[in-house]
Amino acid sequence: MGEVQTVEVAVDVPLHGTFTYLAREALIPGQRVLVPFGRRKVCGIVANAIPREGVEADRLKEIEASLAGVPPLPPEFFSMVEFAARYYHYPFGQALFTALPTSLREARDVVLPDETLYALTDRGVSEPPPARQTARRALWQALCDGPMTIARIKSAMPRAGAVVADWLDRGLLKRETPPSVPFEVATVPVLNDEQAAALAALSSGEGFRAWVLQGITGSGKTEVYLRRIEAELAAGRQVLILVPEINLTPQLVSRFAERFPRTRMALLHSELSDGERLRAWVDAWQGRAGIVIGTRMSVFVPLPKLGLIIVDEEHDGSFKQQDGLRYHARDLAVWRARRDKVPVVLGSATPSLETVANIRAGRYERVSLTRRAHGKASLPVIHLLDVRHLKRVEGLAEPAIDALRRRIERREMSLVYINRRGFAPVVACTECGWISGCPGCSARLVVHLLERVLRCHHCGHEEPVPRACPSCGNIDIKPLGEGTQRLESALERMFPEARVLRIDRDTTARKHAWDAIYRQVHAGEVDILVGTQMLAKGHDFGALSLVVVLNADGGLYSADYRAGERLFSQLVQVAGRAGRADVPGEVLVQTQWAEHPLYQALRANDFDGFTETQLAEREAAGFPPSTFQAVLRADAPRLGDACRFLESVSADVAGRHPAVLFSGPAPALMMRLANRERAQLILEAQRRAELHACLDELSACAADLARRAPRALRWSLDIDPQEL
DNA sequence: AGCACGCCGACT
DNA sequence: GTCGGCGTGCTC
């Protein structure tokens, strides 16, 4: 008789560990199963875990069924999820389910389209069905042109099932598995010397290497990727390309499709339906797709023949998941590349400071592209407009107005970029440049106008808003970054003849909004584009001859220590929009702090100089990448409950971990959100290991205390947080 | 997380 | 008298 065995099963619940079940038949790790759980039936994944002791056999329930549709998930998938669950201190079961496409999380069988190809045998070709059997004859004709899937056969001849079975029986038809990674390259443009050198570098060595491809805007990074990808495809391997959400555009996809016309691509992004996503996921997993392009979630997709990982725009914040399993796809990509002994390429014009620190530490190797790839195209000229000494109309400095007017006369397109980021207003003196800093730590104080206080979101310090500048007595002190509200309408009043197109969350919310915007822009129907952050991402607006940047200073002295880094990268991006082959573009940045090192570095096109000062500042202040951080966040209907919870967690754990600095609890920057109030506790350590040892204890303690706290309290732990 | 059990307020 | 609020406890 079949012996009853026990099996460990992972389930999508916020509890640590796996659950033990009885199984009547042998089950393979990675298999999806239907299990009774509490009073419901859920999907579980058979885990290759050590059977747990001390669970009485009579309390065990039985696996109800195995769920059909896909093969068992491979061990490499598990090992990556295990790592992510451990590193991000998140329950294994939930981590496993976040790494899966929705269809595989549900307690249902899945049905995938049948990929088997049917082809005529030699005999089949030489024995056509009689002409009077028109349907069979038409199917035969279609099959003569090449193999077909069952779905395509049925669309040609709805009741073909019996015919196919009959032809298979009589040896007229055979099943074929598709050639795994068919490969062919379309015409390839010539690389310039620098690109060729970069490609040679990225192709050198064997096994794991972490490369940073740092190329200025327009330097042709994508072409280098394409060449590098070509080599992998030619060797029959798969390539994983991670891109920010916004960059996964039809233009990017068609560029790949045109270059490798016979290679199957799997695209993974948030717009897909569950069915489409499952299909792409399985194509990648089964090795059918040679190229896998996707957003952060694709870092988990099993890839049996992985040869290379590319993370494009690696500095982009969208690689960090902001809820649930708060993973960073770039960091997991590097981990995965090391494990799979394949190279990883991190591409960016402005690599993140974390990446720069890794280059300096010798963990990553940098390859640079310093020239624009095409013709005589040159970098834009950047001017700083010191608004303290210039006359302004509605927030626009006169030289900027003149420059816009000239472009309108010449029928050239301009972009007015308004930086609304750094929404947390820091108070500054317009005379001496004094900034509201925290006396207790190196963070900056944020104005809360309603409560009339300055507050530190790092340590919780509070003080009243001063009436005059504490440094020079000037009474004209105000929050940085005020006065952009009226700008858009002001532009229209100033240039009534110009066609102004505003691009922001409101105007792009509708589904095909971008298509319409692109059409107008490329048809030359726009004189001035006005927009926010969105414009700094990889949209192609063709050539602009002028970019005016307003309100950038908010990012200079922000409560968020990453604001400077983000500002620099955004300015480099928007500046990169300016300029064409014949005329260099012009960029005007309006600022009160023209002498600030960030702007000086921007003007001199000096990324290394910029990172130098940033790294020094971060080191002095004890912020990443020179330290390692985690944030414990809590929210509740009342701030007090959230703070009390964080306070008791801190009191419980802090004493035993002197190497970890606890700051707070402090109210979070966006204190109120959807009628809930939020607070945070920040942890910092010099070494990652120290932080993680502390976090092991802290997460257990938080889970325990949360059970006794008011039920409405929610908490989360964010490792390597992106924003505080 | 989800789901049930359980014990107190305004409704047919 | 019951329908339903959400506090508490558990899930192999």
C-alpha cells in the first residue's frame, strides 16, 4: 500500500516557516498543491524544507490535490526567494508568492496555450488530401508553409482535432519542439571606437562579473547592450533585461525585435493581463524566450539558460519595491548573477551612489562612454541663472523669458521643467543662505505650516518656526520651492501665440494619453512643453533646443538626503533632451545657489566630482552608502499608537545592539495618509552584518508586540530604504 | 492575510 | 428579540 509521507508546504500567509502536511503520493518540491488551511482551501507550494519536529501527526491535514498546468518550480527559484526573504526579513511563504505571477498564486489549475508545433512529414507532403475535401486540403496547404501550433490549426479549421489525430496516426504529421532560441541578426550599425572598446571590455572574462556601463545621454548604451546580447543569443543562452516601468515602451521593444527578428521575447510589465503574464513567465522559464525584458518583478523569473543580466537605468527608484517584500531588483540581479556565474551589466548616465561606492570598493568594474554616438552632436551648454540678482516675472527670470521667445520665433521646441520633487519644504533665508538644520542630527528640519513647527523626521526633534533668520536676522525666510503654482498659466499669458502643452499626472492619466502627446510633439505642433518629473524619464520628444529648469533648489537642501542625487540625475536627463546634431542645446537652470557644488558639477559635466562631494557628505553625516539602514514603519488611526509601538520595539531591542544606532520614533514625512498617521524608527549600522543581526531580533519582536497592540496598527520593515 | 468566534448597540 | 460592529485568536 502507498506509504503516507509528510511534506513541507509554503503558503501565502504572514507567518514564518512552512506547514507540514500528509501526502498520499510522492510530491516533488516546487509543485503547486491545493491544501486545507484553517477553514479555507489555498494554493501551496511544496518546499524542500527540513520536516519540522514536534508537530503531532494527528494534527496534520492531508494535501488535497496537486494543481495542474506547469512543471514544478526549479530549486534555483527557491534559493533566490529564500535569500530575498532572509535579506528583506519577510515571511518565506509570502515572498515566494510575490515572486510568482498571479495565476500561479491561485488555488486553481492553469491552462497554458499548447506550444507544440505540428509539421507535415515527408510522406505528408507528398500525399495531399483530395481536392474535394476543401477544409483538409486548405489545412494541408497551410502546413506546407511551415509548422503550426494546435491553436493556429484550429483557427484555420475549427474541428481539426480528429484530423490531426488521424494524420498523426497515419504518419503524415509529426510533433516538433520549437528550436529553443532561434537566432538571427538584422543589419547592425557600426560602433564608434568607444562603444567598441566598451563592448570588448564587457565581453571579457568568464563567469560572474559586475560591470557598470556609464554612458552620457545619447552615447549609445543600447547599441552596446544589443551587441553583447547578440553574443549570448548566438551561444544559445538567455538574456534578462531589467528596465524601469516607464522605459518598457513599444519603441524599446521594437528595437529589440528588429535586431533579433527570430528570437522569441518575453515581456513582463504591469500592464499585462494575468494570462499574458503567465505565458511570458513560462516562456522565459521553459527557455523558449531568448530575450526577457521586464520591470523589477522579472528578476525572479526562472531562466534555465541564463547567460547575461542587464539592468538599464540602474539608478532608477522603480527597481525598489515599495510594499510587501521590499526588494531591490538591481541588488537581487547582482546576487543572482553571482550565483549563476554570469555577468551583470548595470547601465546608467548617472549611477546611484551605492553603485559608485561598489565601483570604488572594487566590487563592480566601470566602463565609460563619454561621447555622443552620432555625428557631431555635442552636449548641451548649461547656464545657471542666479535668481537673486535677476528680475523675474511670475517666477521666470528675464534671460529665460528671452530665450523662450527666441525659440518661439525660430519655431523650435522648448521644455520648461518644474521640479516638484522634494515636497517636504525646508526653510531657507533668501539673503544669507541659512537652512533649517536639526541640532540633534545631520538631517534637516521640515516646515509643517498647519502646526507651525519645524520637525526632524529622523530623530523627532521639534521647534517653532522662527520669524527671522537666526543667522542674519533677515525676516524674508520662506520654504524652498514655493511659487511654481501659477507658472503654467503665466507662460500662456506671456506667450499667447505659443502652443503650450502641459505634461503631468493629470494630462497623462488617460489610457492612450501618451500616444496623443507623442503625435503632437513629433508633428511639430508644440512650442513649449511644461512638465514635472515625468519628463526626466526616458521619453523621446525628439530634439529640443532649450530646457528651462525651475525650482530645482528644493532638491539641494532637502530633508531627504537622497534628494541631491536624484536632482542631479534628473537634471542630467532633462539636459540630455536638449541639442541636435547641428545646434548644441541650451539648458537654463534658475537657482538661488548658483555656486552650489551640485550645479557646478552639472555645468562642468563632472559626474565624478559630484559623487565625490556627495559621498563625502554622506560619510560625514553617517548616511548610506557609508552606512547601512533599515526603517521600521508603523501606522495607526492615531499617531500615538504608532509611536508607542515603535518605542517599545526600540526599548526591547536597542540595548542588545550597541553597534546599531536607533533614531526616533519620529512622525513620517507624509504623516497623515488616508486617515492614518505614520511614524518611523530608523536603524543605522557601519556593517551590514551588525544591522541584520539586530533586524532578526527586531522583526520577531515587532511581530510579537504588534499582536498585543491595537488591531488597527500596521507595521513594515524596509531594508535599504529608498526614502525616509 | 483571512476567517471564525464572541460579546455589546440600534433596528425589523 | 436579531443583525452587525470589530476585538481576539488561530492557521500544519
